[in-house]
Amino acid sequence: MKKKKIHYTENYLLSPHHPVSVIVIGAGGTGSQVITSLARMDRALQALGHPGLYVTVYDPDAVSESNIGRQLFSEPEIGLNKAVALVTRINRFFGTAWTAEPRRYPMPETGKRKNRTANIIITCTDNVRSRLTLWRFLKPFRDSVHINETTPIYWMDFGNARTTGQVLVGTVRNKIYQPASEQYQPTPHLNVITEEVSYSTIDEKDSGPSCSLAEALEKQDLFINSMLAQAGCALLWKMIREGRTFYRGLYLNLDTMRMTAVPV
């Protein structure tokens, strides 16, 4: 009988001596929801004796009027950078000391400027090119031997259309140590999104910013971002809380109200 596949979470993330470092790229519809869920996760992990999370958010865009209602921003925040507005609010509400970076990630590196790295990278963008750029940046870390708070271990990607979306978790490192199991088939490698999807076949078009909430809702349904964020963060929570997962992602369809898990 074929054993069920399982992935055991990198042990370093389960009982580190410091908060697990997280980078979130994109603080818009999905990103604003994910970041808020991460703040709740941070508090819950600390209550269980874990150091929690330290999150850095990257987004170069400013809050616009069309964002109010669909994204987690309010009218007084119009004109402010999304990452700064969101992280400032979360730091005040939860008492965290997270960081906002009002720019793209990764940026071209120079002798003086180097991009930060983190244990978990989360992408919440609608840009194909940015994913390919990120993977080119992360790929040299595949063979990392030593692990610390700057070592990229997992990449979680969120993506959605108007009423559908998906979350996928992949391993940045070539192999994550897996304990022996008589009951399951341990799986050390999980494909990242750029290994799973052939972006060369996708015609990416920038439709530009929406001028109103009504126009924005024609492109993305009101609850697709929040439902996708909740489901994805639930997967990440189980990976850290339970130290294992049978699933590496999920597909969500609001038209059929169906969520389908992606097995390891």
C-alpha cells in the first residue's frame, strides 16, 4: 500500500532562539489580509511559548480611494504608503515592532546596498515578472548549509483572479531534513510557484489602477483576498504549530464555493 506523503517543517522554525523572520511582498488586497493574520499568529505562537514572528513588509504603492473597502485601509490613510500605513497600525494595535519598507523587493544590489532575507518569504502580488525576479534572487540559497534568521527556507505565494485563487508553499532550500517514518512518506522538497507554473505561457497585462471601488470589484471579488489569506495562513499556522503538513497549498473557487487542497 502506497504511503501518504508528508512534509515535516524545518526544525529550526519550531523552536528558534529568535522570532521567525518573515518578508511579505505586497500590502494590497491579499497582502493586507495576510499581514493582519500574521499578527494574530505571532500573538498565538508567543502564548504557546514560541518566540513568534518578525515581519518586514515591502510595497512601493500608496493607498488610493479605490482601495478603501476591498483592502484593509481607511480614508485617513489615503496617500500614505501601503506598507507604512499597515505596519504602523499593526504595531500600535498588537504592540509589535515590525518594519515597513516603501519599495520593491528585491532591489538591484550594489556594493553598499544588499537585500535583506528571511526564513519565510510571502508574495502577495499580481505581477508575474516580480515572481521570476524573486526566484532568481532566492535560487543561490538552494544549497545553504547553515541556518540562521536570514536563511530563506520557505516561499509561500498567493495569487488570484476575480473569483478564484491559489496558495502554494515551496522549499527554497534543496532539501529539508525529514525524520524517518513507518506510516508516511517524508518529502524533503516542495516545488516553489515558479517551478510549478510555466510563466512563459502567460500573457501579463497591466490594467492600471482602478479609479473606484466599483471598478476594482469588477477585477477582484470583495472576499476573494480575505478568504485566500485566511486559508493560506491557516496552512502556515499548522506547519509551525504541528511541525508537519500533508498539503502544500490549495485552490479556492468562490463561484462554486469549493476549496481544494494540494497534497504534498
